[in-house]
Amino acid sequence: MNLGTVNVSFFQELLNTIADRGRALLEGSSAAGPGSALTELARGLLSGRGEASGVALAGEILSAYRRADEAGKLEFFRFLLNDLTPDSEKVTAAARAYLDGASQTTLSELEMAVESPRQEFFRRLNLAPGATVCIVAMRADLIAMLPKVPELRLVDADLMHLLGSWFNRGFLVLRRIDWSTSASILEKIIEYEAVHEIRGWEDLRRRLDPADRRCFGFFHPSLVDEPLIFVEVALTGEVPASIQDLLAAQIAQDSDAQAPTTAVFYSISNCQEGLRGISFGNFLIKQVAEDLAKEMPSLKTFVTLSPAPRFAAWLVRAASEDGEQLDVETLALLEEPSWAAHAEYHERLESVLMPLAAEYFMIAKTGNGSPVDPVARFHLGNGARLERINWLGDKSARGLR
């Protein structure tokens, strides 16, 4: 018997029972009738009329949100922004009390005063059965609206704060994903792969089934069959120079005779747009590296084979700002779509691009002093070092962009 599964199932049934009783209590109530607006339901949830009715109201809000069109969702988010804000008088009074007599008590009262009611709203909303996955989807909708409605970033900040605590490392479950994993999860791996496209089931099998391939993902109890993030690993005898060579490599038949010495983390993909900005990758890579080292003591080197997604844009900007210092004639060869297929171009381009790539990774910085490249920023920030730059390390159309 799996005690964890039984406990989760029991808790879910308990929530469903509470929700059903709450719906019965709400029947005939004008506050939660069929025609109620999302905003009225939200006010009712915050009024704290009782646990059973609160769970039912949370479920009603989620149902109403799913039925709403984009305009209705935007109106709802604007309500959260404009109406669910801290009471300025209470904040001022608490701040004065703290300044007049700083203590743990006055500090606690100040913290309570400045907390946005939106956070309490989302906590109560999360009481409904299956609410967490809906709230994650809700944030994905909100993120899509931010470019046109940037003021909603205040709502997003509250949501991200709560989701960051609900999805902290203590709640995450590491699972190996292999060819025997359920088809529903495997379909999601194909869908969510963000670095090196998986071209169907046979391609997926080549990445999961061989003895020298691994895939691991983080899962959360509230999103049972939805991976949050996954990493693909190849076990090799050396550090590869090309993703194409790595993916096309023949698998050694006698694994005992050729124990791998290198674990290559060649693709890591975040799966849930609604969890953007919540870091899982650092924990995932370190946990997988630790587990692989225990499984295979022959592993001595752990590396990533990482892309440089912003290099092309940085190069265009560098050429426009400092074109006189660059070999623009050679760089012009890059404008030909099939340049990578012309071997006669390679030596000229490599002699120009490799020093520029070194500058891009080692010297170019953002305004706050971080590496310009987001992938390098992530790995270097987690303790990695730049071992080498691979010429034509990814010859796919995406890689050459």
C-alpha cells in the first residue's frame, strides 16, 4: 500500500465533501447565484462566511473564471489590482507604532498591515479541490496580459510569491522518466521540450530507452502527471562537441566494458508557463548529478552542452555599434541561409566568431554586471565554469539562429 497516495486521496475526498456541503449552503444565496460576477464571488470568499461555504465559493470562482472570455479575465485581474489592496490607514498606523516603539509585536502588526489582501484571496481560493493547477493556469493567463497591461505586475508579484512557497523544493518529487512511463507524460515531454525538438515517438525513444540515456523531472502532488521541469542526460566517455553527434551516437552494447565517465546535461525544459520565474533548474541538476554519481561511481565529469540563445542578437548590436572594429565582410556570410553547409566558409567564420563568442560569454554584461547570455547566467550562477566554446555545436535551424 502506498500511504502517500492513500493520504492524498483521502484529503481530496474530504475537500470534495466540504465543497459539496458548501454548495448546498450557498443555494439560494444572492452572493453566489449563477449570474454572479467573478468580483462578487471574490468578495464573498474574502468575507469569511464559513469553511464549507468558503471551499464551495472557491470552486465557483474557478468555474466562473474558466468560463470567462479574455475581457472577463482582464476585468477580474483589474479588480484584484484595484480593490484588493492594503488599507492605507492601517499601514500608516502600524508604521507609526513601529517607529514609536520597535518590537516584535509592532513589526508583526506592520507586516500584517502591508500584506496585500490578494494573497489571502489566493490562499482561500486554493482550498477548492484541484485549485492549484487552476491557479497556475490563471497566472499563465496573467503573464500573457502583462505586455499590454504592465500595471498587473503587482498582481503577478503576489501570485509568484505564493506559488514560490507552494512549489518549494520540499514539495517537489524527483522522478525518472523512461520508455515505460505513462503515455500521457511522454506526450508532454515531446510537447514541452524547449531546446532540441523531439520529432515524434521514435526520436523520443532514442532519448529515453538506451542504457546511456536518462531523463528526470520534478513533479508536484497537486499536478500529478504534469512535469514542472525535466532534464535530459547522456552518459558518455568524453565531453561532446556537438549536439548532433551526441543525439546520433551509437549506443555501446557492452555497458560494463565501457563504463561512462561523463554525464552530459544537454537539455533542460520548464513546462509550466504559470510557474515562470520560480527556479527549479538548480535543484534539479544538482539532485540528478548526486543521484547519478551514486548509481555510477565511474562518472567523474558533469557538464552541460548549452546553447547561446542571445548571441546572434548581441552580434547584430555589436556590429551596429562598433562595425569598424569587426570583419563585416566575413560576417556578411552569415546572411546566406545555408552558410553552415558551405565548408569553405567555416575557417573564415570560425576565426571571426570564436573570439566574439568568448567576448560575449566572458566580458559582455548586463546593467547589473551579470552575463548577457541567460543560459550562461543560470549555470555560472550555480557554480559552473565555462570549459570551452564549441564551433557549430548545434547545426539545426534553431541552433543557427
